[in-house]
Amino acid sequence: MVSTAECYTLPEPSTSSVSGVRLEFPGGILCLYFDYDRDGIIYNTGLRFEKVRAHSHVAEMHCPAWKIENAYDKLVKLSESTWIDELIESTSSDHRDSWILNHYMIYFDSDGCYEIIADSWEVLPEKEGSLNNNR
């Protein structure tokens, strides 16, 4: 079994989402935006991943139970990643040490699981309003 380390917990449960999750990936930087209802007021924030080398999304109905159990409403870092191993193996030997590769995963209720191979991540500032009003 793959072990995970918790990096971040959503400020409110993903079941309180108003607009779902929005992924933006113009290249190199990937952002996951999400909104939520907190005491009748809608807020939004997001996670920004730097130096992204790969990413995937699996819809809720196709997501294996271990991913849901490990990453439900939280960003986790996987300690062992066959995906990273595959990326390194497919990279020419003179570029294998060019990137820091971390495997991150987060699961949102009713949306699914996002996995990102990236150098680093950060939380974006919280704003008042739904995603539909702010992006």
C-alpha cells in the first residue's frame, strides 16, 4: 500500500461546493480552483502547482477506494510513486536530474480525484464569491 503525507485540508468540506472544481493549466503551472459555502457566504480559493510535469483527473465513479480514503478533502503527497518512476524512466538520462518530482493527490466529493506531478504547491488567497463570479 502506498503511504501518504497530508499537505493541506480544504477549508470547508467539498460537499459544500457551489460551482465544483475548475482546473486551469496553461502549461507549467496548474491551478485547481474551488468554492464553498461557509455559514451562508460563498468563498473560493485554490491550489497552485509549480513546474508541473504531468496531471490526471479520474471521475468519482471510476476512482478506486484507496484514493478516496487517502485524499478525501485533502491534498496528500505520495511517498512512493510508480508514475514518477515511469516519468523518470521515459526521460533521457541527461535530463533525469533536471526536475524535482513530487506526486500530489486530492479528492473532491462528486467530482473525483486529481493527481499532479509537480515541483511544489501553494494555497491561493481566499476570496469572497463563487467561482462563477470571480473567474
